[in-house]
Amino acid sequence: MTTLYSISTFKSFRKITRPFADGDSLTPEEQQANIDAAVEKAVAPLRDNRDAILEEKKKTAEALTKANGILSQLGGEDGIKSLIELKKKGDGDETLQRIQKGEWQEVFQEKTLELRQNYEGQLKEAAKETESVRSSEQAAIQKFKDKMREVEVMSVTATSDGFQSAAISDVQARSAGVFNYFNEDTGAHEIRDKDNVTKLGKDGVSPYSVTEWLEAQKETCSHWWVPSKGTNAPGSTGGPGAATDMSKLSFAEFEKTRKEQNGANVKLY
């Protein structure tokens, strides 16, 4: 009994694993089961590999979509080229390299100092230009005032009886040292002291005018006017040895006489 059980058990085990002999074959169901198991065993790695490939493909597609989004935000191909150029410049920029090393405070202080110095330099240049413009403006104003004084003097001398035109340059030179202020409101020159107080004329109200000044010069600069006859001037009744009255000479005669007295190289005015 024991032997029969062992043989029956052995046959069942042999059918499950492998035919023991050519005449002892598996049933079609068993064969199909074995085939399915073998196929499953062979296909399992391929299936796993396929799943891995599909998962990797999915991740790649997601990464590509994300990359396209980033690329679009960066401006496309042109934006990428700009970033590449910027990186190249950054790699060669000592300042950026120092910032990357953590030296941003030192860089900030240096740049602040540089900007301050640059700004101060610009202020100095602007101040120089302003001063140059101011000087040019002052020169133009002074030139205008001088021209106005010359016109005023010429106008006054032109109405003075007997005034010699040859003396106009002398009058202009002397008046320039006397009339030091041009009143833009009246269009006339005045005499003002260091406290800006205006010298008044004979009426005690109006400023001392060029006309009054020119009239006062007849006492000391009578040679500016044509001399009257009946004096010791050449052509008068005075004797040849009589002293020359300088105030009675014409301007040309006055210049000639002074040159003879003081030498030809002496400047009279």
C-alpha cells in the first residue's frame, strides 16, 4: 500500500514538472499552461522594459513642454542667444565674478565712490561752463554799456558849439573813467560811488549828466573847442614873444605844442 502511494505520487509530480519517458506525455491543458508560463516568463522583462520606456517617454514629453515654456518666456531662440552672450560677458566681467564670490559690499562701495567722483566731475565741468557763459555775458553787457556811453558822448559833443571832432577820442577815453554806471531805465550813464549813491546834477534832482560834465571840461580842456580870436593863439594880436594861452589853442595846435614841450614820444592822455 505504501509502495503504490509512492508510485502514484511520483507520477503526479513527474507530470507536473517534466515527462519521465516518451510515452508519458502531458495533457493539452498542461502543455498550454507550460507554454503560457514560459511566454509570460519571457515577456515579463519586455513588458517591464516597455513600461519603463513609456514612463521615460512621458517624463521626456513633460520636460520638453516645460522647456518650450521656459524658452518662450526667454524670448525664443533670439532670447537664448542673448543669454549666452550675456553669460560670456559675465564670465569675463570681474565685477560680476566678485559679486558671485560674495564681495558685493566692496563692489557697491567702489561703484558708489566712482559714481560720486563722476558726478562731482560733471558738476565741476558744468560750473566751468556756467562761469564761461557768465563771463561772456558780462563781457557782452559791458561792451553794450561802453557802446551806449560812446553814443551818448558823441550825441552830446555833436550839439556842443565849437567842439572839434578831432577831440572825440580824448573825450571818450576820459568819460570812460568817470561815468561808471549805465541806467537801463533812462538809457543814460551816471556816476555812482562805492555805496551805489548817484551823483546829482545842478538841479539836485537829476543825475549828473554827460552834458554837464562836458560843459565843465571847458575850464581844463578848452582845446577841445575851436578857440576864439583876439587871444594869444596863432593869428591873434599877441606879440611873437607873448606866452601861449593853451586854453585858446585848437585841438591839433594843442597836441603839437605839448609834443614840442614834452617830446614827440610822450603820450598826452
